[in-house]
Amino acid sequence: MTVAIRTEGLTKVYRGTTALRDLDLEIREGDAFGFIGPNGAGKSTTIKILATLVRPSGGRAEVGGIDVVRRGDDVKPLIGYMPDVLGIYDDMLVGEYLEFFAAAYRIRGLRRRQRIAEVLELTELTAKRDAPVMGLSRGMGQRLGLARCLLHDPQVLLLDEPAAGLDPRARIEFKELVLELRRMGKTLLISSHILSEIGAMCNTIGIIEQGRLLYAGPIDEARKKLGAERVVRLRVHEEGDDERSVNAVLDLFRGHPDVEAMKPGASGEVFVRVRADAPDISFLARDIVRAELHLLHLEETVLSIEDIFLHVTQGKVA
Ligand SMILES: Nc1ncnc2c1ncn2[C@@H]1O[C@H](COP(=O)(O)OP(=O)(O)O)[C@@H](O)[C@H]1O
Ligand SMILES: [Mg+2]
């Protein structure tokens, strides 16, 4: 795997305020890296340095192996940067807005028309081509922002708080779009101060606070390091009442070598804690079917990013 983004000892001091302290990051090609931290943590500063817009005070940063300070002009074609504030282009239509930025990227003629059509399609804004930018919903506005930074087909996307202020539905649409970009092989750095916003989109995360990186690595590994247990929420339906359904599950898995504990939940649910080294959880479904119980629901619950974040900021991972 090639490294798409690397920083070493990256530091930024704004007139006495240290925004970033010795940041070491390595984001591999094809990763979706969630950059998580509270306001003022240094996320935007990091992203702007990578986008060649802010000069670091110390250390190094590379995109695609190219130094962002010494060879900024070579880095620009590789990156799509979506700022946290998109700016105001109220009088423009969606199509004009993209024409404007395509021109700025020096994309001309037939290729310009093709690229605009492609990014509109990808962000599902084709039907809005002749709509005023001003009239777009927040979710559509964010998708347009993304369309704009995809025009020159960059390999690396730097998205600063793209999900901020999106309603749940827009967030799901945005997540779908991110997954599509990942399928296309893009590398994504997505920042957020709301942890749950980006957990489901990213395979790796970095947690930053007061300019210092507290944790960076795969989400799965973070969960393992924290001794995350695997808990399965399951529900069967038995003739009679919830209690019979719950008891059927408890009877079935009592004493099973891969089951550590069980706890009845609300309305017939049972939470089953599976041993961390069990190969998988499929035995639960298999045994339920074999016992001819009617399976209604089976789902692994995993540690949320919030949980990880709480553990990390309490110093349990450093
Ligand atoms: N242009 C600037 N001048 C002075 N201080 C700044 C500037 N930009 C950011 N800072 C400071 O640097 C720190 C990190 O800010 P920022 O990178 O925007 O954090 P985040 O994006 O995580 O909220 C904050 O203390 C912020 O006030
Ligand atoms: Mg910010």
C-alpha cells in the first residue's frame, strides 16, 4: 500500500498560539481517514497545510510523496479541498458555479462539459443544474461543494467538516457518496468534531486535541486495543410472550464455549456477549435455526467512535 498523506513533526504556531504540535500522520492510498477532535484542536490547520494554503512552522507534510511546501504547485492537481465554509456564490446557477471552478482549474472545451456532467451525476445534482445555488438545501450545498472539488479528478480529498449541520437523511446520502468515492479508489481525509458523524464512513481514525494526536490507526484496532467486547443483540419470536422468547435464547446458549454472558433487554431482546477470540458470530444464527426458533433480529453492536474517544481522552490509549 502506498502512502497518500504523510506528516512528520508537523507544527504550526500562530503568533504565540500553538495550533499543531509535532503531528505524525500516515494515511494510505484508498483509506478514508476520520480526523476527529473538538473545536480548536487543529484539524482545519492540518487540512489547510495539506491543501498548500497555510505554511507550517515546522516539520514536513507530503501528498503522494510530494512536499506540500517545496512543491505546492505539483500537489494542487492531486488534491480536492472542501473548506468548512463554502463561500457565497448566491447569484449563480449550479451549472455556472461548476463552470466557474472548472475554468479556474483550466479544464476546457469538451472535457469541461464531460467533467461537469460526471460530477453532477456522481453527486446526484444533475436535475439541479439550472437551479440557483442559493436555493439548495444544506445537504445539496455540501454535495455541490464536493462536486466542485472533484472537477479535476483528484486522488486525495480533504474534506473539512463536510457533514456539519446535515440532517440525518442528508447525512446518509453524504455517507453513500463517500462510500462511492472510496470504491473509486480515492483517499479521503474527513474532519469532524461530532464523532458519530463520520464513524460509519471511515476505516481509520485519528483523534486530535489541542494540536496533539492522541490516537491514529484503524477503527477496528482502536476497538480491540480498548478491549472492545463483541455484543450481539438478538431477538427470536416464540408463541406466547416476550419472556418465553427470551428464555428460549438463554436456554439455547447457556454454557456455550463462545458465549461469555447474556442479558435480557427490552421487548424480548437478549444481549449476548461473545468471546473476543470467537471466529465469528454466525454460530448464533445457526444454532437458532437448528433449534427451530423463529429469528427476528441479529446484529452485532460495536463500540461507537464516542466510546473510543472517551477512552482515548481519558488516557487509556496514547
Ligand atoms: N489564522 C489564525 N490565526 C490565529 N490563530 C488561529 C488561526 N487559525 C486557527 N487558529 C488557532 O489555532 C487553533 C486550531 O484551530 P483550527 O485548526 O481551526 O482547529 P479545528 O479546525 O480543529 O477547530 C485554535 O486555537 C485557533 O484559534
Ligand atoms: Mg475547523
